Amino acid sequence: MLLHLFALLTAASTAVLIFAGGLVTSTGSGLSVPDWPNSYGWFMFTFPLENWVGGIFYEHSHRLIASTVGFLILVLAFWLWRAEPRRWVRRLGFIALGAVITQGVLGGITVLWYLPDPISIAHASLAEIVFCLTTTIALVTSPGWKARYAARGPAPDDRRLQRVALATLAMVYVQIVVGATMRHTDAGLAIPDFPWMFGHLVPDHWDPKIAIHFAHRVGALCVTTMLLVTTGQVFARHRNRPELLRPSILLLVLVTLQITLGALTVLSHKEYIINSLHVVTGASVLVTTLVLTLRAHRARFGDVLGSTSRVAGSPLTAGPDHAGAAAGARA
Amino acid sequence: MRIGSSILALFVASVALAAAACGGGSDKSATSAPAAPVTNPVDPATAGSVAGKVTFMGTPPPPQPIKMSSDPRCNNPEAKTEAVMVAGDGSLQNVFVYVKDGLGNLKFPVPTTALVLDQKGCQYRPHVFGVQAGQPIEILNSDMTLHNIHAWPQTNQEFNMGQSLQGMKDTHVFTTPEIMVPFRCDVHKWMNSFVGVVAHPFFAVTGADGAFELKGLPPGTYTIEAWHEKFGTKTASVTIGAKESKDVPFTFSG
């Protein structure tokens, strides 16, 4: 349980890190600390507080939060290695560690190379992967997951829900990558009005930035549609499954908030708090979709040795995790 | 036999000469002797000048106070934006005026004296300036706070450096002509500056009176360009004879 709480803390810290990263971009502070890994020649952790001024406040805070998250993921990976019986979960910990290290290096490179778009976009996109990894770890170490959500009977194995949820997850991620591209190519206000586009339903003129911005708006419509289909499936067929119903309701709330924030980002000419909230809400839509998708697939995962699922009275079948579990127990 | 010996001697001599020539070239590149100083090709006896005034027609946006609360050490309550500075008579300040075309292949000596770009009161001083390609720019931090100096040219090498202490200096050289190279401080968003990098000494920046003068021009026909960070560019063609001075006014409108 303690491991799960720690994984939750790590996942929540990743969300904070993404918000801080959003603030760096939204305030144009990415190059306010020109060196890396040092800060103006100081060792990062000894950079004087009185120098946290202007853009440095955002950039340096982002670096320190990133270091903290990196440390938390390091601890999490080793904790999983020591205590987690499932091999794939232990591996997930080290994948998350590798991802966050890569993420840190990308962050450093993008500063040293003056924010080249491909690196910055990769940095933004990998951040979402790190968030997904920490969220997945938090989910699969939770008591509910271990118990196969069996309080209300066996976990459903709804192929249609699994397919549509997976497609929605992919769509949300693509939409976030398009958003990151829009953000880092400075196309956020390429279409300056909302809901119209230059006063029309479709832009009456085009350039690459307008095309990227347009793609993000079309992507928002596609994501919303897919989410409605996915959550509709839950509402129609799995209303009695709280593990599916709760993330579905949350998704509807989040996507409504996200569209509102997207509109306000344009209408406020990219006010930096609104803009950054749009980034972190997008990430929240992604991981909530991920949670729903994983839970929809729960029946396809194996059992966890020593879990409380046995008291739920569900018919448990031995899953592929047992080999890993045995190895973990030996460790 | 004698002819054969002569041909052999000639061949050996040729090879030796070629080797010497190649070797000489290698030595030259190895020592990389500096190019001979280029003498100013302008004859002072015939040099003329182009002068003028840059004005703004219309109602200019007034300079806005700069909010510097994000860094208490900036302490410059009087600071105002410098992008559009128009005097009561319409004189437009901070316009970079230079000879864009007409100098042909003339080359001019590059000043070795550094031009100082100061960061003072969390503003760049000067806001607009010019240098010759190859002329050093000394970047100085006169403030009690730290700055990063981020130049983002299109042709020259981009750089971003930090100056964390008051009195710090760094020198940078732009090697290629470029109109204009922007500087900005990412710590203090309001700080920006522009440098015009040209291949010759015929440039000026208008002061509060909007006036400029390009002195020492050889007789010829020139394209003169005036650049302003908000209003874009204006060009004019002018022909000057020996010892002649021509007036070339520019007018921008908002």
C-alpha cells in the first residue's frame, strides 16, 4: 500500500512538473538560464534564491521540480525492483527511470541548442509518456487493480470498449503532440479567433502555422467525439462498474474544461496561466483515458500474488505474472 | 646521352620547383598569416555625404511604462518602451539608416574598438545600434541583477550567455552582414535591442531629432535604407558627386 501511495505521489509530481514546464513555455522563459546542468555557473541546487527573478523563476523551478520527480522515479524504480512481484511492473519502473533521464537530457539539449523545435516537441511529448508511465505504475500497484475490481463481480472483458478506449488513447496522444508542435512553432495564435477561424468555419487562407493550429482544433473535435463514444460505451454497458464509470465521468469533466481552456487561451492571447492549465489538463485527459483503457483491459492481465482479490470471491485464474511473482518473491 | 641527361635534369628541377611551390603553399596556410590591412578606398578629397531626417506621419503610440516588478533589483520606475519614440515635431528616433547597395566591391577597414552594449536599469543601451562585420561588441552588465544575452540572428551564429554579476563583460563578433540582429533578455522580457551588421562604415542611428548623416561616401549612386523595428523599412536612391552632400528624408507612417 505504501508503494502504491508513493507511486501516486510520483504521478502527481509529474503532473506538477508538466504544469511547470507549461509555465516555462508560456512565459517564454526557456532560455532565461543559458547554461545546463548548471545555472549561471552555480550548481543547480545552490543557485541563490534572490536570483530567481523574471524568467529564471519559471525555468529554474522547472529544473528543480524535474530533479525532484527524477529522484522520486529513481526511488520508485528501486522500490519496485525490491518489492514488486510482477516482473513487467518492475520493468515498468526502470522504463520510467530511463524515460525521465532521457527527458532531462532532452531538456538540457534544448536549452543548449536554443530551443530547436524538434527537440522541444520531443521534450514535451516524452513528458506525457513519463506521466503515463508513473500513472500506470500507480494504477497497477493499487489495491483495486490487484483485487481485479472484483467487488462487483468479475472484471468485464468488453472487446468493443477495449478497442475504442485504446483508439481514444492514441488519438489523445496524437492531439497532444500536435498541440506541442503548435506551441513550439509559435502557432498558438495563428488563428486568432474562436470558435470561428478568421470569421469562417474553415480558414480562408493558409500557411504552415495556420495548418498546425487548424489540425489541433480538428483534433480536439476528433478527441471529443472519441471520448463520447468511449464513455458512452461505459455508460451504456458498464454503469455498475465504478472503476470504469468514475474515470468516464472525470473524462467528460476534463474534456469540457480542456476545450474551455483552449478557447480561453486563444481569446486571452495566450495568457500564461490559462495556457499552462491547458497543457496540464490535456495531460490529465491523457492519463485518465489511460486509466480507463487499462481498467477496461483488466481482465486480460494476470493476478497478483498476495493480493486481496481472493477475499472478493472472484474466480481467479492463474495469469502470466506468476513467474515474475515467483522471481520477485525470491528477490 | 647528353640530351637525355638534360631532360632528366629538367624533370628533376621541375619536380623540385613544384614541391617547393606546394610546400610554400602549405607553409603559408600553416602559419595563416593575416590578410594585409585594407586601406580605406575612399579619397577624402572627393568624398561626399548623405544626410537627412526621419519623421513619422500620424499619431504614434505613446511609450508605455515598463512593469519591472518581476525583478525588484531592476529598480527603474521611469523606464518606458523604446520601440516607438517620436518627438513633438514628428522626428523618429532609433531608426537604423545605412547604405544598402552601391559600394560595389569596395572593402573597408574594420574598427578594432569595441562598441559597448550596456545593460543598465534593465534596459539595453543603446536600443538600436550598428557595427561593421568583424567589429567587436562588448556586452556589459551594469545592473545589480543577472541577465542573459540572447542574440538570435538569421545568418550569423546565435548565442545565449549569462551575466550573473554586476560589471561582467563579454565580447562578441558578428562576422557576416545582417540587418538586423535582435538581442533579448529572457529573464526580463521587456529588454530587447537591435544591431545592424554591415560591411562598411556608412550607417547611422537617428537620435531624438530624427537626423542622420552618412559621411565619407565616395561619389556614386546608392540605395539608402532606413529600418525601424515597428514600421519596417524604406529605401531611397541617391547619386552624389565629388564633395557633394545630398539630403534624403524618410517618412514612416503608422
